[in-house]
Amino acid sequence: MEKDRAQWSSHVSFIIATVGSAVGLGNIWRFPYIMGKNGGAVFLITYLLLIAFICVIPLCCELAIGKLFKTDTVNAFKLINPHFKWFGWLCILTVLLIPCFYFVVGGWILNYIWIFLAHHIPQSFGDYFTSYSAQIFMPCFLTLTFLIMTAIFPYRGVNNGIEKANNIMMPIFALMLIVLAIFAIMQPNAVKGLEFMFKPDFSQFNKSMILTALGQALFTLSIGMGALITYGSYMKKDTNIIKSAYTLIFFDTLIAVLAGVMIFPIVFSFGLEPAAGASLVFISLPEIFSKLPYPSLFGVIFFILLFFAAITSGISIMETSIASFIENFHISRKKSTIIVSIIIAFISIPATLSFGILKDFKILNRTFFDFLDYATSNILLPINTLIICLIAGWCIKSFYKQVTDNIWLQRIFNIVLKFIIPLILIPVLIYGL
Ligand code: PFF
């Protein structure tokens, strides 16, 4: 058991760690291709509105629950009401399923870093990616390697592992992103890419886009699975929740938009398809890097950037279940990290193989990998978020005081949490299902 609960050593470290959790594959791999498939600027506007006015509320809720109860996700809900313990476990189930596809992508990233470093650049990345991801040994080995690399940090503890990893990796990540974005906008047809991102074509708007934007917003902000309850529980008493939430939103959105600015000008300059889907980052972009004067340089920078983004998020994903296992099964941090890693390893292997020998194994018409992505982002996250808001709004007495001292803000929060969020989330969920 963790007797003395750890605390972030400073407010800046807390912000860097939560931004590290939020900024991940969701921003650099998922956001650009989802935006590409959903019409560019209109999607961006829908997404921004959802984030600024809707998602900020559950984000504050999670941080406030963490700050108030100073414990893991399962115990936090148990303390609110013993009947809610099951919901804590539902969050843990969600956060155990996410790495099972997330770390598969982490494994692909490691492979790409290697091929660019070793100058083993294939003729066609399309053929290469299809044949590589269909293999058995190497992708599984690298998924597990990524899992172990991530697990090392929570294994070493909050201050020595998680905080240090974020404090080092996030600034390097930001620097690399800025360099690549500047390079991208210097490309000949960059304006077209920027137009695609920022000039809305409202005929592209449709209802299913709202669910997709909501799923993406929740996923990218790490809402709806207790990650922010866990990180919030290491927060200092005097931390301002609303300010922290908007700081997190600001950086997460800035980085997602910068990722778009890095990717779309390149895509348009080289005449590629913006709606290429999940393969955008693993086929289209490397194809372009391989045609540049220093292919390995750009390739290596890009995939290391992606690696840092993925690992800092992966750490928070693992920490959420590790913290809950420690508190609920009364085991040490090290044991808990090992158990969580074994569970993730078992589920992520079939997900890795779903591009090859298991590609015909389908759940709800989706491969296992796609099913995990869909079930967590589009179903579990919105459901969990709704329940978190309802519990926070209706069942925690002093809840609003935790969020802010301002009476008017408390009132607005109260109405939005109790009525507006359910009114928005329930129809969106029903429509989505
Ligand atoms: N927010 C991360 C991303 O955008 O890649 C993903 C994530 C992190 C999901 C932490 C869940 C989590 F607990």
C-alpha cells in the first residue's frame, strides 16, 4: 500500500503531467485523420465548441474528485457512495482496454524509428505497412517492448518516474513539433492544407460528426476513465481546478492543431488524400519523408515525437489502473505494475494480430483492434463521462466548492452538470449506438 500519498512537486509539474497524459496519439495520429475524414474545418469548429463548453465540465469534475478524495478511481467512487464502487471498476476496465490498441500503435512507432535510423527505407510504405502489420513475431514483440518501456515509469513511482519522464519528454516533444510544423508550412502547396483546416465548408456538417468529435474530444483530454481523477489526487490543495482545466485544454488543442498544421500542408503539397484514415501517419507521411533530401532525419524526428507523445499518455493510462490495484488489492506499486502489464499484454496480443492472422475475427463487424478503439472511444467514454457528471452533480455535497469559490460560477456549473450535459450526452449516445 502507498502509505504517504505522493504529490506533484510543483504546479508546473502537475500541468506538464496532465498535458503529457492528454497529448498523445489522439492528437497526432487520430485527430488529423479523423478531421481529414470528416471534412476538415467544420469538424475542427464542432470539436472546439465541444471542448470549450462541454468537455471542460467533466474535466473539472474528474480533477475535483481526485483533489477531494485523494485516492484512486475505484475508492473515490466508493467514498462517494459504496454502491458506486462498480462504476470505479468500469473506469478501470476502460483504461485497461485502451492500451491494448494504443500500445500496438506504440509498437509500430518503434519499428518506424528503427527503419529510419537504420536507413532501411522501403520502396513503398503502403506495401510495407500492410505486410509488416500482418506479421506475427515482430509486431507482437514491439507492442510488448513499448508496454515495458512505458511500465518502467509508473513502476518507479510518481515523482521519480512519472514526473521526471514528463518533465524531460514533453519539452523535447514540443520543440520537435514546432520544427516540423515550420518545415510543413514552407512546402509549396501548404496554403491548400491550411485552407482545408481553417476554411469551413458547412455542407460537410452531419450529425454523426458530433459523436465522432465528442469521442475524439473525450479521448484526447483523457476524460471518462479516471486518469484525471488519479492525476488530480496527486494535486496540491490550493490548485485552481478551472484554471488547470483550461490550461490543459489550451495546450492539448494547440498541439492537435499544430499536428494538423504539420500534416495537412505536407499531404496537400504532395497531392495525397487527407481522408486516408489511420494509415495517414504510417503510410502517407513516411512516403513523403522518404522523398525529402534527408529522409532519415525527418522520419526519425517525426517518429520520436510520436513516441514521446504516446509514452507520456501511456504512462497515465497505466498509472490509473496501477493506483487502483494498489489501493484495492493492498499490493505494492511494483507488484501492481507487473499485474497490470500482464493483463494488458494478454489483450494487446490479439489486437496486434488483428492485422494478420486474426483479421477475419470480427466483433460487431470490426477487427479486434478496431473494436477496442470503437468500444472505448465511442461507447465507454461517453457513458462513463455521463455517469461521472451525474454522480458529481447529484451525489457529492460539497462538490461545487471544490471547483470554485465564485458563487455564480458554482451556480452555472450546477445547472450545466445536472441538466445540460445529460441533455446533450444522452441523445448523442443513443444516436451513436
Ligand atoms: N489522451 C490520450 C491521447 O490523446 O492520445 C489518450 C489517453 C490518455 C487515453 C490517457 C486515456 C488515458 F487515460
